[in-house]
Amino acid sequence: MGFLSLFLSVLLLNLFAYITIRIRPFIYKTNLYKPMIWNIKLSIIPFVILVGNTILAIILSYIGTYFELSFMYVIRTIIFILGLVVWLLALPNSGYLVTELNLSHREADKVEVPIWYDIISMLAFALSGVVNTLANIVILQVVFLIVYDPASLTQENQVFLLLTALAIICLVSVGIYLGRGRQATWETKLLFIWRKSRYSSIFLAVSHIW
């Protein structure tokens, strides 16, 4: 499969998942579950960051070569590394779509939607999350191959690429875990702070009076 075919496949899978959740309210007369729309948009952000960061690095390299500005290569390297850090922090958003498999959106439905429809839709979302994450890693490795001649790659370089991909996947998994629990964690913290504050005692006293 060529790079263009891979990109087209990822695009079509995301589009299918997006359409299934968009047409759901029209078919079954239920409310649109907006958090899922937001999640699929967030899933695409790391791809935009990585591609934009790569294009910016290419432009800076061209400027440095054309005007013979050696310091431009230093600026390019710093910006590219910072961009990779931002990309890595945002990457768990791509895989976060996997968590939609719990079908939690069905709890917000006032009208019962056939379970088979939601299973197909959520499987598309989950696969989109996996494919989006892997596509980002593939793009990063393609950038690495562009910078370094593929013909000069040694066995150690290939092992490095494999280990880097595995490390990124592990970090993404941790990010998804932390992201999934952040809402419950913050709710617990806020509840604890509220109970310890003096205002909660005043509120309880007033509520007992009323």
C-alpha cells in the first residue's frame, strides 16, 4: 500500500465514523452526541501538527540554503523538536476514540437506538483512533527516512525505528488512560475541596433551614 493509499484509507474511515454519528439523530430522532464530534476533531489535530511542523521545517531549511543563513538550521531544529513535543502531547487524542467502545453515549438517548447501529458506529470510531495513531507514527518515520537516506539505514537504525514506535504507542496508552480518568479525578478533587471549605457548611446550614 502506497503512502497516498494509506492517507486515503485513513480519511475514508474517519469520514465514515463521522457520518454515522451525524446521521444518527436524523434516522432515529434522537439528540446529537456532541462530545463524540469533538473527540473525532481532536483526533485529527496531531496529524495537522505533525504535517505543519514538517512543512515549516522544510521552509526554514529552504530559506537557510537559499540565503546561506547557517543559523536558520539551528532555528529549524529547535522549532522542529518543540513541535514534536507538542505533537507527542496531543497524540493521545488520536487514540482516545477507542474509549467510545463503552457505548456511554447511549445513556443520553431519550429514544432507544438499535444496538447494532451503535456497535458499527463505535467500531468505526475505535478503528479510526487506532489507525490515526499508527498513521501519525508512520508519517514521523517517513520524515525520518526523508532526512536520512533509506539506502544507508543499518540494522541498528531499523531497530531504533521499531523501538521508537513501540515507545510512542506505550506513551499514547498512558495518555489515553490519564485522559479517560481526568474528569472523574477533577470531580473528586473539586468535591473534596468543596466539603473542606467553610462555604459548604454555610450552604448546608441554609439548606436545613429551608
